[in-house]
Amino acid sequence: MNHFENIRIGFEATSIYMVNLQKYLDSHKVKYILINPKKLHHFIKYKNFESKTDKLDSYYIAYYITTLEDYTFNSTHSNTKHLYKSYQAFINMITKTETHMKALDDCFINDELMSSSLKKEVMNLRGILTKTRNKLITEYTEIVKISMPEYDLIKNDLVGVSDMTLLAVLPVIYEVSEKYSLKQLQSFIGLNPVYRDSGSSVHGKQRISKSGNSEARKKLYMASLSSIQHNAEMKLKYRRLIDNGKPHKVALVAISAHIFRAIVTKLNYYKSIKNDLD
């Protein structure tokens, strides 16, 4: 008999800090839900709750989950997704550290404030970090390719889309690419447009939501910079947007969305071929 069958738990996503809790709840077959912070924020605003403390946050979450249907408590921990996120976070951390070390090196390149021994250690450390990052990217790529056999086919078809772009985007959409429309999938990475149809800000500029996976969005933006240089189709679309009066960044966001849709379309195409063969 499951003593937890009537218990329902909800909590906001907290990166690596929630993993052990998820594993415990899964092992005891407790139903729980990962709450979207944005939805909770709007719920609190709708209820006119003003004060905000840790104790009150717990109350707000408990109150919020009482309004949910039972079928929504279907969250589970995925070791694979956690592994993907860990690789991405580690690679990003090393990249940022390399950037800071490069800036430090530039500051002291013609200066004697840094001792020669420390300069040597910094240079050695930069070499180690670069080597480690490259190994991480190679290993991460191989893991993703095993889980997502369409990887190489998509990369070969899309000129200007790097490994880092696919490594950031595919894990986000792979399991759900056929369940949702392109517009819905775009919202997963925050590239969906936000419209202002009422209120005093009705004449404000249209923008993207930026409410989805920020890492995938950043990598797509970098891919757009490369694509308008090396991909004839993207270069033509970018030039057409600029000629029609669109600002540079707006045009790049449009190219980012185009690349994302191309990745999803190619992924679903190769998935369908695989399903037909099976």
C-alpha cells in the first residue's frame, strides 16, 4: 500500500538543488509538479498577495496547487536531462572563466604588476581549461548523438548551425517535437512574440517573450550571426528584412527563429523516416 497516494506536492524548479528531492519523491511514488515561476507570479498577482517571504512563498505554492487538476501532477526526474544540463553548465562555466582570464591577461600584457611565475601559471591554467572544455564538448556530443541519431543528418543539412547550437536546442525539443506545433515549440525557448492588445501599453513595441530556455536562445542568436555570413538563404532573408526597415537585432531574432524552425522540421522529417523503416 502506498501511504503517499493522496499527497500532492508542488515546488519551483531550483536547478541541481531539487534533484535529490525529485529522486526521493519518485522512489516513494509521490505525485508532484514542477511549478512554472511565471505562472505562480501571475497567480500571486491575481490574488493580490503583496508581501513576499520564504514562509509566505510556501503558503502561496500550497494554495496554488490546490487549484490544479490531479492529472497535472505528473512530473518525474530525468537523469538524462539532468546530465545534459550538467554538461552545458560545466562547458559554460569554463568558457566564462577563459574569458575572464583572457581579460586579466590583456590587462597585464605590458605591465609588470603580475609576477612572471603567476603569468606562467595563468597561461598553463588557460591551456588546461581549453583542453578540458574541448573534451567535454566532444564527449557531450557523442552522448547526444547516441540518444538522438538524427543529429548528424540535421547538422549536414543546415549550413551555419554549429555543434553548440544543436547541443543546446535538441535536448530541449527532442522528446516533444512531434507533440506540439512550431509556434508552441518556439515558446519553449522564448522566441515566441508577445503582443500587447490592451491597457496603456497597447502601442508598445512587439518583443519576444524570453521566457523559455535561455541557453538555446543564446546559441540560436550566435548561429544567426554565422548564417547571414555563410548561408545563402539566411543571407537573403536577412537582407530583405533590413531593406524593409527592420532593425539589425530584430532581423537576427527572425533568423534565429527561422533556424529553430528548420531544426524542428528536419528533426521531425528524419524521425518519420526512422518510424517508417521500423
